[in-house]
Amino acid sequence: MKVLGISFGRRNQRCDILVKNALFEAKKAGAEVEFVNTVRMNITHCHACDYCSRQRDNGSVEIGCAFKDDYQELAEKVYDADGIIIGAPVYAVGIVGQFKNFMDRLMPAHDRAALLEENKKREAEGKELLDPRYFKDRYVGYISVGGAETHHWVSMGLPMLHLFSFSMCMKAVGHIDAYDQGRTGSPLLDRDLLKQCADLGRAVTESIGKPYDEVTTWVGPEGSCPVCHNELISLHGTTGVECPICGIKGKLSVEGEKVHVHFSEEEQKRARNTLPGIYEHYNEIQNMIKVCVPKLVENKEKLDEEMKLYTAPFEEVIKSM
Ligand SMILES: Cc1cc2nc3c(=O)[nH]c(=O)nc-3n(C[C@H](O)[C@H](O)[C@H](O)COP(=O)(O)O)c2cc1C
């Protein structure tokens, strides 16, 4: 039972302290723990070269990335983990870019629906299956860390961290919005915050090995969405609303000053981090390909001709106008 703590903050600063505090408790609860700080890691952004998908479709057991930087080292740690605690700083109201770089390279390449479908094909053809570590169910806990006193300067922190759960179908068992760190000075001066992190470490550890539907633990405030517990709601001009993180639909009602959003059980079961949710997206992509490819084939000559305007050196095109 391995719990990995990842800090995207500075060395020995707030994210490190809070993640380590969660790991101390995970260790007490019986986990083998590992900590990694990424601040000096070189993790470039996804260049959409499709190398990872081609590896999947060409029968490779491992799905790596074309860029040989520190991504693979961190990805290996995620594959080995049964539970993950992520602590990351808020930069410009959202989570630091390095987290997004890592997630963009790891997650779509390990989309569970695509990998399950690939394994079905391989089984039928008697070929070697994909690395079984990609299919592990994992529990996660998120800690968003911000310096600002006001919550509206960290409003995209926790929502962005939850994006990590989707493609690999992880289940979050809690999150902590550790803002106001400027005035707090050091997290060590906030015993309640340290306790929340310890609770998160314990919740992740104690969930490992249990089926997702048996785990109802939640550490942190109950948000508007019963799946990700964030407070963001997309309004579409009617009482029909959506959680922009989980992609599930709900019904909004107002009673005096109070606003309530109801998400049915059925909708909760199709949240983006669930298998049905991830299959919805997989099927969407398959259907997209069916519509798009014939159009491109049919219009090939016309498109090749019209594209000359876009592929020619831009300055030359502008001068000729
Ligand atoms: C470029 C940059 C942008 C930041 N933007 C925000 C922000 O929008 N909101 C906020 O609350 N804190 C912001 N901060 C403060 C960090 O979130 C805060 O210092 C946090 O403690 C960093 O985590 P660490 O101590 O683990 O490195 C920013 C810091 C930097 C360097």
C-alpha cells in the first residue's frame, strides 16, 4: 500500500510541509510513503505529437512520452502509487503551470476507456497487454496553497487540482483550501490546518483497497457538487446547471437567500472521473473521428489548395494583401 505525496511548491515551504504532514499520518495508518518535490524538475508541456497514442496503438506495453525530461520519473511514481496527495501553489488564481504540464502529458495518454478498449483488442489478437499499473484504482487528496488573504484569489486552485482525477478514474476523498498563507506565516503556526492534512493522509490510506462505491469518506467542506465538492456551478440561463469540473447536470432552486443545487444519483454516476464518464468522452471522440475523416477525404484537393494561404510565410501573405 503505497502513498505518494507530490509537492509542486518551493522546497521546504508550505506545500512541502502540508503534504509531508499528510504523509506522516499515512505512514501511521500503515502506508509505505514517498515524497517528491517537483520544483526543480524539468517537465515541458504536451506538444500534441501523438507519440503516446501511437505507442498504445502499436502494441507497446509502456506508454511513454516523446520528450525525455523529468516527466517519466514522476509518471513512474504515480503508476506505482495506490494513493496520492498533491499539494500545489496557486499562481494567478489557478494552480501552478508545472502541474498542468504534468497532467496534460500523463492523463489523456492513460485515458482508462481508451486503454481498456486497446486491451480488448490485444486480448482478441493474443498480444501482450498494457502495463497493469495503468488500471489501478487510486484514491487522491488535494491541497491548494495560496498566499492571498481573500478566497477569490485562489478560486481556481482546488477546481484545477480535481482535473487530475479524470482520465485515470481516481477518486478524491478530500481537499483542503489552504489560502491566507501570507498572514499565517508558516503552516506550523496553524494546528487546525496541519490536522486537516493529517486527516487527508489517513483518509487516502484507509480507502486503499476498497471498491470506489464503498468509500463515502470526505475530508473538507461539503461543496455544491456532491462528487468534487467544489463550489463552481455553470449557469446556462435556466435552473438547469452543471458542475464544470465533473460535467454533471443538476437543478438549481432558490429559497429566500439560500441557493440549493440537486444532482441526481444517476448524474453523479456519470461524473468525468467515473468509468461511464470517461467512456462518454471516449465515445464522443470515436464519433468525432467518424464524422471528421470522411469530410477531410472528400474535400482533400480543395483543402490542400486553400491551405496554401495558411502555410505560406505569414509576412509574405500579409504583404500580398
Ligand atoms: C507568480 C506567483 C503568482 C502567485 N499568485 C497567487 C494568487 O493568485 N493567489 C494567491 O493566493 N497566491 C498567489 N501566489 C502566492 C503563492 O501561492 C504562495 O506563496 C504559496 O505559499 C506558494 O507555495 P509554496 O510556499 O509551497 O512554494 C503567487 C506566487 C507566485 C510566485
